[in-house]
Amino acid sequence: MSSIALFLVSFIAFFVLGMPIAAAMIISSFMYALNSGMGLAIMGTKMFTGLNNFALVAIPLFILTAEVMNRTSVADRIFKFCRDMVGYIPGGMGHVNITTSIIFAGMSGSAVADAGHLAYQAMVDEGFDREFSASTTVASSTIGPIIPPSIPAVVYAMVANVSVGRLLFGGILPGLIMGLILMAYVYLYSLRHNGPRLKWQGWRYYLVHLLYSLFSCILPLLTPAILLGGIYLGVVTTTEAAALAVLYALVLGVLVYRTMKIKDFIESLKSVFITSGSVLLVIPAAKCFSFVMTAENLQVKLYALLTSFAGDSKFLVALCVTVLFLILGCLSDPNVNIMVFVPMILPLLNAAGFDPVHAGICIIVIAMIGNITPPVGVVLMTTCSIEHLSMEQVCKKLWPFLFVLMVEVIILWAFPWLVTGIPNMLMR
């Protein structure tokens, strides 16, 4: 059997058997190296160079910020603020679910890290059916990796050699638009199905409670402002800003709210090791996988195939990239897809005239939509497992959300200034 055949067959076999994607990529790459006679030393070098990037230190720091925040009273404070702000709109707790995800997106940087169970349970308690509540939670979790801080943005910036800061600022408007589109669908769904909402008790009651809940959570809400403000002013790099966010979260938990104990911090570190370990293991694995594909000219062949179909047409290039990353997102982790396939399609995007920051945010959005789509859909599977629901039940209510999220993708491809406007204005 040829080396490339062994590589592809072994990877597919391991993947089908349920082996973790990173392990399947590493083992199949090692088998290729041994069979081709190049030895394992070169694979070790590729794995090391994959992680030898200072920007990657931001990933565990982003996760640690979210963990520290989640182990204080911040989650309850933010949830109460969102409840007092949008709970009276038709769709009530559905809007609270989405706005909570938007705010937590500024603290976590990942979809799985967002605190969705609290919002899910509140929707069920208010009268929404469990399937719609779960699908809303799953769909809103895609906002996390779009609004800064963003783990996929750090990975894309490393692969595409673009500014992490520009990518983080570029995700602000797309993330907010995504939230508004999801809220619009929840609003229409609630009108049609007479969805529950909080009883309106007058403007005076509304403003008093909103201001009180805003005051109680104003300090945690400043976290993304501190992170992005430091980057904009040039005081800190992206990685240093992530460390500053961790320090700020610890000050809130230990000194201000006094709910963070040493035991809680140790538990936070354990969670960070587990979560960031799974993310960072994917990067050297994808580096080995990508090296094999380059050695066998598979990247060149894919580029030639896409070029023969799309040429330099912006519409066709955007369509090819969208379909490619949607299919990949249904099968594997978004960070893997970015690491392996972005180097292949980046020349195609450049030839068509796409800004790499604009293309990067579009790719991340598409990858996150794939991340909630069967059959793999990590966030979908996690939510169904936690809430004890079957994937089939949730998917019936999830398809409309996927449709409105695809509307967002079309809008982003069509109007690049939605992505590049803020970075161009702030980081000339």
C-alpha cells in the first residue's frame, strides 16, 4: 500500500471508530512518515513548531478568565441583568438566553465555555418546551467564538499570519448582528406560538430594576473593554491583554465579591488544563496532518480544483469556501479545519480580492455553524448530553436557527465593511 493510501485509510478508519480527532491525525501522520521512510523526527519537529507561537498563550488565559468568572457570582448577576433588560419582550427568556451568550462571549472565547445551562433552565421554567430551549442555547453558543476574545481567531491569525487584534475587533459587529438575528427569530416564533414573557409592570419598575441589576454587574461587564482597550491603546499585546483579563477577574472574585477561594482557583486551573489541553493538542496534530497533505501535493490539487470551478469570481469563491467549511464543520473541530484547510484556500481568497481579516471572520462564523450541525456538532452533543435530550428532538427545532445563521453568513460575505470597519477605524 502506498504511503498516501495508508495515511488516508488509517485516518478515516480511526475517525469512524471514534478515536479523538487529534489522536487520529497524529497516528495516521506517523504511519505515513514510517511507511515513506522519512522517519518520525520530522513529525516531532512539526509538532513543536505548531505550538512554538507566543500568541497561543492567550488561549488558556481566555479560558481561565471565563472559569474564574463562572466560579464567582458573576453568572447570576449577568443573567439577572439580561432578564431585567429583555425579559419583557415576546420571547422573554429566549432573548435572555441570547443576550447572556453575547455578554459571556466577551469573557470566554469559545462556544462550549459559555454558561448556557442557567439560561436553558430558565426558559423551561418559564414555559418553553425543552427542545426549543435547548436549540436556542445551542444556536446562541455560536456567538462565543465570534465576539472577542476568540480562540478560533487566535488560531486563524497564527495560520494566516494576520493581526490578532484586527481579527478580535473585526468580530464585534458580526457577533452583535448574529445575536440580533437570533433574537428576531425567537421573537417571531414566540408571536406565532404565544411564547411566555415576563409581565410588564410599567416603565418606572423596569428602569429601577434595570439600573440596579446593571450596577450589580458593571464591573464584570468591563472585562472585554479592558481587554480590547489595552490592545487598541497599544499598552499590551493580545496575549498580555488576556493575562490582564485573568488578573482583573481574580481581583473581582477575591477582593470585590469575595467568592473566589483558593480551592475554587485550583478547580479553575484544573478545568483550564483539561479544556486548553484538548484545544492545544489539535494544533500540533493539524500541523502534522497539513505537512503530509503538502508533501503529497493534496493542497495544490484542492486549490486547482476550486480554482477550476470558481476562478477569481468573488461569489463562487465565497460559495466554495462556505460549502467546504460547512461540510468540514459537520465532521470535525473548527480549530482543526482552520489549521488544515485555511492555508489551502487562502491563496484563492487573496486572488479573488478578499481581505484576510474579512475572510477569517466569515470562515470562523461558518465553522461555528458547522460545530452545531449533526452528525458531530460538539456543542449540540454536549447540550443534549447535559440536558438529557435526544439529538433528533433538538434538531427539529434547530434547523430554523441554522437557516437564520446562514443569512448572517450571506450578509457578512456581501458587506465586508461589517467586519473590517472597526479594525480599519481603530488600527490604521
